[in-house]
Amino acid sequence: MRKSKRFAAIALIASLGLVAAACGDDEKEEGGSTDTTEQTPDTTGMGSETTTGDTMPMADITGGVAFDTGGRGDGTFNDSAGVGADRAVDELGIDVTELEANVDEDREANLRLLAEDGRNVIVGVGFMFTDPMTAVAAEYPDITFGIVDSVVDAPNVRSLVFAEHEGSFLVGAAAALKCGCDKIGFIGGQEIDLIKKFEAGYTAGAKYINPDITVEVKYLGPAGDNSAWGNVAGAKEIAAGWYADGVEVIYTAAGGSGAGTIEAAIEAGKWAIGVDSDQWATSGDAAAQAVILTSMLKRVDVAVFETFKAVAEGDTEGGIKVFDLSVDGVGYATSGDYLTEFIDQLEEIKQMIIDGEITVPEAP
């Protein structure tokens, strides 16, 4: 059973009993993706070594997911994590409680509430949980934590990190192949090293196909500006200007802000590239689907599910778990069939990256 409830920090602290909120809607959204990397990656043995103990009875496993602002329904990052939680409920029978941060203070409060509720494994979705999780995990050494997009050096924290640059290389190559143009664009959220990995891979992939292509780059905010992840109007303004200036494809790695790029693409009749989830599938809108060329898939769903599964199988240790192309931890979507003629070439490039024949940069 999955339980979902939005809490403000004060209400959370005052109402611990609300953690066991009424059951939410467990129905999963089905998008009809034909993604070539949609299979579940084998993450066995990834990252640092772990110690496997006795398998815990499934009935004794309880989980928690602490979403960042936006929660389910963002169409990208949080939704992908939600798919992983749903899978843990459906396939493992684990009871999962979900909390969403509305303000910064909620992150630590939500982690603490889940811990006080006795959850066996708790996942924080996003790098902004780094400091809160460092504090809470130290106080609850018998609980296994997982954090997406960050590394917390603690024996009971599994750090779930991704090779975003590798997946971005593939969608950059796809952009250059599809448009046959000389100008594309990249819009990032916060100007931080994590998002620069997306930029670096995208630019390198496009230039692998067309060394003379120009990649316009702009960020919606500096490090620490959390509004960058929900600045739909800002992304639309940038995208509309670029499209008018001859940019044919824009890739946006900025959370919910990417909706603005898609809106601009619809109005301009040009291409947008989604991120994290298959946004062609999650959009559910024919006008958006007509302009979403592909999406860079970041398999947060798999990372979340594998964290729950590991604890259920007795692996409660921390360590760094890397999700890259070799385990289909990142990839690209083919929904809409806009890349059909280029699939063989993209798959060849993918294998070259896996084999080390192509080294993808992690910084611009």
C-alpha cells in the first residue's frame, strides 16, 4: 500500500500521526513508450561493496519516500521516483509512505517523521536532501537511507548517482541527426556541476555528429536558487527567443521548468527534448507529443526500487551505487517514433560509450 500526503513542516511536527495517511491513488500512469532502454537494469554489484545479511520477511519491510518540492505530477524527476515506489508496492508488497517538501525546512522534518514512524528504508529524492539526510541518518543508524543525486558518506546511506552525461550525449546526437541544422540549445536549472553534466554530454553528442553545430546555453538561476526548477515562464521566454533566432531543438534539464520549453516548441513548431522521465508519455497531450523529439531517461525509478529491494533481501549497507549506460541506468526514449531512422546509429554510439571507445565529458 502506498500512502501519500502533503505536509508543511509545522504541521508535520505537530501531527506525527498523519504519517500513516489514507491510501492514495495507486494507479500507475501508462504512456505507451517504445523506449529502447526501458528494461530493468541489472544493478547487482554496482558501487561499493555491501554486506548481505538474512532476508527480512516482506511483511516487516516498510518504506518511505521524501519527495522534493513539486512531488508527484512534475512529469519528470519526482514522477520517476514515484514509479519506483509504486513498483516496490506492487512487486515486493512493501508498505510505502510518501511525504512532499513544501518549504526547505520540510526536507529534514519529513525524513525525521518517516524515521520516527519506524520505516526500514527511506529515500530522499534530490541533492537538496544532502544535509538533512546526513543529520537524520546519523541519528537512526539502524535505518537504511537512500539519496538521489548526491553522496552522503555514512554506513547506512546508499548514494544513488547517475551518468547523466552519457544519456545526454545520446539525445545530443539525436538532436543533431534529426534536425540536420547548425544551431540547437540547452536550458539548465541551477548552474551547478550536476546540471553541467547534462550540458556537457548534450553538447559533446551533438558535436560528435556535427562538429560545426552551435549549442546555445543558458541557466535559469545560480546555485541555491530553488526557483530555477519551477520557472516555466523563464524557460519559455528563453526558448521562444532561441526558436525565433533559428534554434531547431532545445534540451531542458530544469525540472518542472521544462514545461515552458515545450510550450514554446508547440508555438514555434520546433523540437523539444524532455528529461528524467519519458515526457512524451507523461505529457498526455497531443500537441506536446507532436514536438517532444525524445527524452533523456534518468532511471530514478530503478534506483528507488533497487534500494527497497536490497533492504528486503537483507542488504542494509550504504555505499555509492552508479546507474550508467552499461546497466541502462540512463538512456533515451523513442516514443513518437521520431528517431526510427537513427536508432541503429544511436545504439552503435551507445555501445561505443559502454565499451570506452567514446569518452563523454562530465563538464563543459
